[in-house]
Amino acid sequence: MEIGEGDTILFWHHWWIGDKSLSVMFPRLFYLSNNQRGTIKSMGDWVDEKCEWKLSWNRELSGRDLEQANTLHSLINRARANAAAKDGWRWKPSPNGCFSVKTAYKVLCSEKNPTVHPHEDNIWSLIWKAAVPFKTRTTAWRILKGRLPTCDELQKRQVSFQNADILCGFCKVKDETINHTFFECFKADEVWKEILRWIGKQTTMNHKAKEHLLAFINLGNKDDSHFLLVVWLCTIWCIWKERNVCKFNQGVWRKEKLVAEIKTRIWGWMEAFKMQRITSDFRRWFTEAKLHG
Ligand SMILES: [Zn+2]
């Protein structure tokens, strides 16, 4: 994340520095903070591009809390802002080690991929710039990196399960993996088929996340690619939420409800992010989302 005025980035909740949000990295300090919902701007005074942080606590820090606060300060002191600009997202090619997007990029480059393929590079920057909520972008990023806490990923980290728990939350037959949950499972596949029908495309999709995404955003012409990306991101986001409901809250899978939710959310995001639409008729669009090409 690139810090501009800092008035839209929540200090504790948004993932703007390091590899997690600060409330997750420093839960104790978050608990002790007097300004849990504060923006970056409200947490200090920016002089040029550096910040003099003025964090306030609901009691005097001592012992481990003080140590944690020192660690927190040394982390946030690395942040730089461009106060003349709006807060925003974009890749920072210059290596200053401050921002999460860059951290993400570095992680990507260092893991298994000593050289990043140009089109892969584009995928990440595309996702970070997509007009969708932050959580949706990070979920997509984790899916593409194979880092969502599906059962197989948790098992690799020695989290143990009862036998039934390792099964897919939807079909309850196959083992739960990222590719299975989002693309391969016949229930997820039904959703994608419905979405494809909605945008007027009938094709067989790859069951691997990255290939699926690339094929999907290329289903229309250039003018459609951002819309298609938003559709893709929204679909995986809703499938993931549904998976959690099915897995942990005994939810019942209902394809129609899920597909309707996906479309309605996309419409809402298009409004919120001021994306151009072909039509202003929600009902017609809900029935059939026409592409340019
Ligand atoms: Zn399944």
C-alpha cells in the first residue's frame, strides 16, 4: 500500500506495512491502544515523508508490552508517505522495503520463482489495482499463492484434523485443497458455469487457480478485462465465504443464492468504485451481463 495523506488507511486494521495487519501482529498493543479505529493520519504527525508517531495507550506500558511497542515503532518508522497524494495501491519497484505490496512481491520472487514471468508480474499488479475491497484482493492473492488455510495447507503446517474435517466443505467427498474447493469441486464448478452463462460465454475452464484466472479475464476483449477480473475476484471471494459457512456453521449449499450474491456484490462494487457499466438497468444486467466483445 502506498501511503498518501494516510486518511483512509486504518492504522491497526489495514495491511499497510509488514506482512500482516498490525492488530494481528501486535494483538496486545492493539488491545491497549486508545485509538483502535484510527487512521494512519490520526496516529502521528507527518513531517516531509516521515512520521512522528503519537501512539497512545490506555495504561503505561511496561515489561513485554514495552518491548513490543519498541518492535512496533521500529517497524512503522520504516514507513514513508507522499502526503501530497491520495492513499493508494500500486507496485513499488524501488527497493525501500516499506510497503506490503512490495513485501508481497518480494515473497513471490523469492519463493520457487527466482525469475517472475512477465505475465505473472502483471497478474499481481492487476489484482492489487482491481476495484474490489482489500480483503477480496488479499484472499485472491492467497489463493494464487496457495496460502489459504484450506485443510491441506494447514496439514502441511502440522495442524492435525479428524478424518472428516479434511474433506471439502462443499461435496464432503474429496480432500479439501485450494484447487478443489474453488474450481474442481462439482459444486464450485456449477457456480462458475452459471457465471459463464451469465456473461454469455460457454467454455471449459482449467482447474488451476492462476490458469483459471488468466483464461477468465481473457474471455472478452480488452475493455472487458477489468470487469472480468472483478467477476473472478468476487466469485472466489463468495465461494470462500460460503466454504467457511458450510465448514464451520453447518451451512447448506445453495447455488442460486450464491450466484445471486456474487452478482449483487459485483453491482455494489461497481457503484462503490465508480466503474463504468454498459447498462444502468440492474434487473437486465442481473439476467445477462453483456460484454463488449
Ligand atoms: Zn468438493
